[in-house]
Amino acid sequence: MTISSDPKQWQIGMLGYGEVGRILAEDLRKQDLKVAAYDIKLASEQGTPLRKHAADIGVEMLRSHADLAARADFIISAVTATQAVAVAEASAPAIRRGAWFLDFNSASPGAKQRAASHIDGAGGRYVEGAVMTSVPPYRIKVPLLLGGRGARELAPLLVTLGFAANVASDELGVSSAVKMCRSIMIKGLEAMVIESFTTARAYGVEDAVLASLKETFPGIDWEKQGAYFFQRVIEHGKRRAEEVREVAETVREAGLTPWSASGTAERQGWIADLADDGVFGTRGTAEFARSADWRTEADRILAHINPGSRKASA
């Protein structure tokens, strides 16, 4: 059976049903499109809320990568960065000839090329997608750079589905390189803000530091930006750390030693571990990582690492 040229007729498969997968599924289902999904968390207790969400919006949950690949005309891979190649490999044996495979993952150019070899080698059509900013504010309209041989053909079809897709290059790896190099700065800035602001708070000099930053970068509201960075890293630090390890691999592929990226990954991962330990409250509750003042979260970090400090007893 050939793949329809009308994307509104596609059976869409979502590999990964985390935050991004759920957002995309919601926006696709609002158009009454057929969506099925698979996530490895379905086999654990973590799968219960995923199944409920899927049932609520009319997404069919499948039992494996192969089940999804065998029926989908268009697959979106939105898993963790470290699994980008693995899910492509797991899907390839069952993928339909001519089916589209859009890799949404934040992986290095080399990883994207390896994933593509599995999909293209099995008769599918692999296109890399580089997500250029945080998904939640934009949802399906998040700026998306496409790359690969099929990018120019897929781009207008994605626009029909509501995506904000543009072609970066016919060469695989270029759009991912743009994304990864951007992430050196963005994810690095998150880590630096947490490290700088928390250290400043420990010494009681945060107001002076913020005043100096405002003078140097007057276009940034550092109070608001600080609260946002703390919130996002506490909530999604594990995923961000995995992404930045792919960023470090991108730097290595260019022949450089990724000192900055490696440090960023360590700081992001460390915050994620603190979150898992309950330092910032109970994950999954309305209060978790939702403080409008970054000082609240900085004080929790300081109390955890030095219980006898002034901030711990404040």
C-alpha cells in the first residue's frame, strides 16, 4: 500500500509519549487526525498516566516499536537523546516502504546519520528535525529545521499538519549541527545562571550580581529569566543533561574537546538528581518547580549541600 500524498489521511505514529509527544499528539488530534503511540514506560508504573492521557484524547497505545512502525505512514520520534539511534533501529525492520520518519530528537549529526541509515536502509524516508526552542510555549508551531534528502518534500506536508517547518539543508546533519551549537549556549546559560545565582545567594551578594548583569545586558529581565531557568532545569534536567551529552559529542565530532558542554551536562544532571531526591518538593505536584522567585530554589540547594549554613536556617 502506498503512502497517501494527503497528510490529513495519514496514520501518524508517535514514538515517545513524554512532554513533547503528548503536546504534539494533542494538537494533531484536535485536527481529528489518526494518532497511535508507543513508549517504553508503558511497561512500568510510569505508564499509567500516559495511558490515561492517550485514552482521554483518542490516541491508541501500541505494544512495541514494530507494532507502530508496521501501521504508520508518518512516524515522529520524540524520545530521549540517547535513544534516538536505538528507536530507529528497533523500528526499521517493520517500517512501511515509503513511510516518513521525522527524528525530533536532540542528537548529534553523527547520531542522526546512523539513525537514518537504519530507516533509509529498510525502505523508509528519514528526515531530521531540529527543534529550535522550547516546545511548550509554541506547541506544534515550534520552529523546526529539517534536513536530509526528503526534507524539501516533507516540509510542505508538515506545514499542512500545522508544523512550522523550514528546510535547513538537503545534507543530513546540518540542521542538527545548528541545534547542537545553539544548545551549547542555551543549556550552558541555564547551568551558569543556576551556578552563579546560587553561589551569589550563598555569599549574600545576589542583588549586586543582578544589578551588574542588568547594566551589562539591559535587555534581559534577570529575575524572571533566573526563575524560568531554575524551573526548567529542575523539571527537565535529566533530559537536558542527555541532550547536552549529545552536544558534547557534536563538539567532539568537530575535533574539539567539549569542556563547556561536559560541565553543563554535569550541572544539569546534578540538579535532576536533587529533584529526584525531593529537594524541590514532590515531583508531579502543582508546586513542584513552580516558584516565581529563583531564591526559593537556590535556598533549597544550599540547605541540601550545607544544612548548617545561614540560608539553611533562614
